[in-house]
Amino acid sequence: MSMPVAFFGHGSPMNALESNRYTTSWQQFGTSVPRPRAILVISAHWYINATAVTAMPRPRTIHDFYGFPHELYEMEYPAPGLPELAGEIADIVEPTWVGADVDSWGIDHGTWSVLAHAFPDADIPVVQLSINAEKPLDYHLDLGTRLAPLRERGVLIVGSGNIVHNLRAMSPGTPDAGFDWARRFDDAAHDLLAAAPADLVRLSEHPDYAAAVPTPDHFIPGLYFAGLLAASDTAASRLVDGYTYGSLSMSSYAA
């Protein structure tokens, strides 16, 4: 059985503690899919100068944020790792080099804030794939495409970021609204994911790209998702949509 793929707009770390329509959609996704052998997550928050995979048997929960309530820093997601998956990934994506990280990273909040709702028991092995900040957008779309065989091996592949993510433009007075430019860009992404996912990289030419993607870290996980869609010639269905503080899109997708 081929496992589904997903992209989650994870937004604020506080979603890990809250119950809202976004977290409800993540929970519903988790209960609707077959139990995975492992979960591979491409999180916006492991953005480094290399392509690497976590390969430790017990990844630590990383609290990679500041200024939030103490309760959030006490939260743990004690899922096991799956060290052998690092070798499988390295073999699948050759000749691209993928390093095995045995001690520097773990499970960051881009991953556990979502999985705490989708798979709350934390009993499924979790592995993270880093985002290589030195590579162009095409590299990430292509790498996503080449990860597709993992779906036949029981691996659920998840991208976690935000299609629109501009923290500098946030408007605290609009907690549930999106600026016009954010809506235009998010709608353009939706149209491509539904009809031509391999073309998602073309959004770099969109007139609202600079505002929606001031840095590429949160956008790139969507390219892995798009690459996986292109590999199977399938279209995405939106699990939930919405905006927060004007400049963050909370759209999540699955296929």
C-alpha cells in the first residue's frame, strides 16, 4: 500500500497546545491514514548548509523558539527514531549526497507541534530531512520526487512549513485574516498543487513572491510535497485553509 503524503501549515508553536480548526484537521488526518512504518518530515526549522537525515535511535525534542509560555517548553514528543532509514534515503536519492546526523538535531517544533495532534501517542518512529539552504528551489522539488519510493515502504512523508510566511508583516490586530497579497499567493499555490504540482517552483516569479516568501525556509517544504505529487501524478486536496495575523497562510494539504 502506498502511504499518503501531506503538507501542514504549522504556524505558531502554540498550536501544539491549542485546539482549533487547524489542529483538528491534523488530528483527522492522523486518524484517517494507515499506520506508518515511520514518518519522514521536512520541517522549515532544520534549515542548514547540507542535506542530512536524523539517524539517532532516540531523537530529542527541540524547543527552537523563544518568548512563549513555560508550558510549551515543557512539552515533549518522545517518538523513537529509525536510524536505518537514513541509509535507505541515501540509496534512493543517489547521486545526491545525504549525511546521517547522529547527535546534532532531533525533532523540532515544525514537526512535533503537528505530530502531537496527528499522532499523539508518539509511538511511530520519526525522522527529519534537513533543508539545504545552499540549493536552488528546483533541487528541493527534484529531491521530493526521488523520495517517492519510500511511500511503498510504509513511510509517511510530511512537509511542515507555511506557503505564506512573513513574520515582519504580521498584524496582531488581525488574528484570523489574510492580507490581499497573502491570499493571492496562497490561491496561486493551491491552483498549482491541484493541477500542476511540478510547476510550484514557478511561484518564485509571482508578483507577490517577495512579500509571501521573504525567506524560503517555510516555503520549501511545500516543494517536497509538490515533488511527491508529481512523482505519482496526483493532485492535492486541501485539508484546511485560513490565515493568521495577515501574513501567515495556514493551508494544509494531503494526497
